[in-house]
Amino acid sequence: MPGIANTPFRTVIVRVLAVTAVPLAAMLAGVGPAAAQANGPVSNARSGLCVDTNGDPGVVNTGLLVRDCGDLPGQAWTFDPASGRLSNVNSGLCVDTNGDPGVANTALLLRSCTDNAGQFWTYDGATARFTNLHSGLCVDTAGDPAAANTALVLRTCGTGTGQLWTVPAA
């Protein structure tokens, strides 16, 4: 039986591998077009204050608030649009609601990632809003978004500047 050393079939295989090997390797490494998320601070578009944890980002049930931006572990976030999860880069804990995500003024905190309805988000770059996928309520500041240490809650989406967020570019 003849081998495929110098046949048209071998040429096709070599060309297919040459075209797909680099993009496939990049996809498996999480870089290039397949990477749809980026790590970094999430900040309020009006005040420039960053979303931070009110304590150690590795502790379950730690609340979320806004404060001056810095190189802090509680200010490193990743949003994965494919899964809808917003999580702390350092701890891997997910942003969740402290109760029913359909109730306005429910506080946001960090919890282990599960299938809780309060852990699924959409981000709309056109409106700059994070919205809970299940309730449609928006991430908002509990008070003045320009006041440091203001807690994050869910509220009906509106025109308030406490609902406007910038995320790291993918």
C-alpha cells in the first residue's frame, strides 16, 4: 500500500494544520478572538470610584461598595459575558445578591459561584449598565455614587448615575 508522503492528500493535511494550529493554540491558551473577558477595575462612570470589597475579597459574604481606585485585591474583577458571571480575580468568588435578586435595594456581596439567580449578569456597553439576568434590576449605588464607601445594591433601571459602569476592555 503506498504511503501519503508526496500525495495531494498529504499536501491538504499539511495546509489545514498550518492554517489551524496557531489559532487553535491561541484559543486553548485563552488569548486572541476566543477571549471575551478582561481583568481589571470596574468603576462608576460618573465618579470614577471603583467597585471594591468591604474587607477581604476571599471571604464569603463580603459586601461590595465604591471607593477610591488603587491597586487593591478587592478591585480586580473579571466579567465573562458567556457565563454571565462577574467575579473577583483574586478569590474567584462571584458577585451575588444578598437575597432575592427581584427585590429592589437588595445588597450585593461575594459568594462561591453557584447557580443562584443573583449571580448572573449582563453588561450593556451602550447603556453602561450591569443588569441581573433574572430580575432585570440594575447594579446601583445605595446613595451618592461620588461618595466613597457607598454600598452597591440592585434597583429598577433608570437614569441615575449610580447605575453607570465602565469595565475593562476585552
